[in-house]
Amino acid sequence: MDLDLPSTLRAFERDGYVILRELLSRAETEALAAALAPYEAGRPMGRNDFEGERTHRVYSLAAKGEIFMRLAENPRVLSLVDRLLLPSWLLSNLQSIRIHPGETPQPWHTDDGFYPIPRPRTKLAVSTIWAIEDFTEENGATEVIPGSHLWGDETPHDDARGAIKAVMPRGSVIVFDGALWHRGGLNTSSATRLAISPQYCQPWLRPQESQLLIAPPDVARTCSDRGRSMLGYGIHPPFLGQVEGMHPLRLVDPSYRHHKTQDHAVAEQVLARPKAVM
């Protein structure tokens, strides 16, 4: 399925989210669930109402299998992210969320709320939630408030009129502005609701997860070029992300000098200028 990017982006800017349906096959979602299973086994439920006391979360998936980074690099989703964030944007968070029967609604929140910038604000982050199992009315489908990414100081805590449930079949994904008010839903069913959530942020912001510790150079060597950039092995001009005044890919790729791109070369020229790095 090819996206109609102009209309999809218009809907995103108007509502704060879009749902892309059935981008993954059943075999792909089953493979993701199977890769996740060893990390869920024996794991305790969440520690509070926000994490979910009837919810399993697995964090730091960037280093837990190439299959998870492949999901985070889905080309249809990244075709949107590339147009919503600045070049060299970063992977902020990559986690799974399995809501079990009996889970209560999560508190309303935004995914960019920890950045102390007044609302309404320029776009800071883009979040995605992939349905690895069907999202239904009963099993805790994510709830969103369309248009709330444009709010100022308003909050939905006393009045969430207009909220909708992101009901979607497995293999689908909801892509939303980090400023959109949303929450995990109430699970009144007898089954779980499994999701994997890659989140992305502007290249000048600190990610939620310390990806360079989660995926140090020996792990980054196994990633694609795009994946390495997402993890922070890149430069946001003129020199954000440098190491010893040089491009961080030197720590990952011994042949970097021989095949660096024009962008990399420009970044290193900037780094080499006097007084570029204080």
C-alpha cells in the first residue's frame, strides 16, 4: 500500500493522528510476538497506574532483536516522520505494552509532556503504536482526543468529550503527534492487547531512553545505516552528537573514512572549523 502523503499529512496536522491499517501481515505480527515472548516471561506487571498494574511492558527493545528495529524503521511510517521532524531525528523510545484483562484506563497524558516548552508548541515528537494483536472496543484500544495536539493549557482530566478509541486490526499502526492527549484503555475482555510503540523526537532533544547505552557500538554495528542514525550515531548540524570533535560513526564503522556521505563530510568540515566545539 502506497500512502497518499499529502492527504495523510493534512489529516495528521488537523487531527493530530492518522491510522494506517494492516501494514504488517499476520506472519509478521506473530514473529514480533514470538521474539518478544522471552522478555515478557516472568516479568512483573507495571509499578503504578501509569505503567499499568495489569500491564506488561518491555523497554529498550532497540537492543533486543533486529526484528524490533526493523519495525521502528518501517518505510511507510518513516515517510511521515521524515516530513514531520527535522533531518537526523532520533529514536526516543522503543517498548512493548501488553494490557491484560482487568486493566483500568491509563491516566491521560502526552508523550512530549516532559519537555518544558509552553503549549501550543512546535512539533517535538512523533509517536507510533503498532497493533500486534487486534485493538478492539473491549480490550484496551488506545484512546485519543482528536485535535488536542493544538491545545494550550487545557487538559482532558475533567472532561474528555470527543475522545475516540483507535480500533484497528493487527498489523495496523496509529501515528500521532507527541502533543496529542491519549491513554491506554480499559480492558474488559478476556484477552490481552499487545502493542509495540516506537517513538521519535527532534534531533536536538534528549530521547526518553538512552539509546547510546542501550545500543553501544558493538550493537550498532549490526544495525542498518538508518538505524544507526536513529540511535544517535549521527550528526545534527552543525555538531550535535560529535565525539572528540568527529562524527560518531568512526566508533562503529572502521571503513567510515572510505565511504562517508557528502552530509558526513560537511559535518566534519564544520567540526574542524576553529572554535566550532567549545
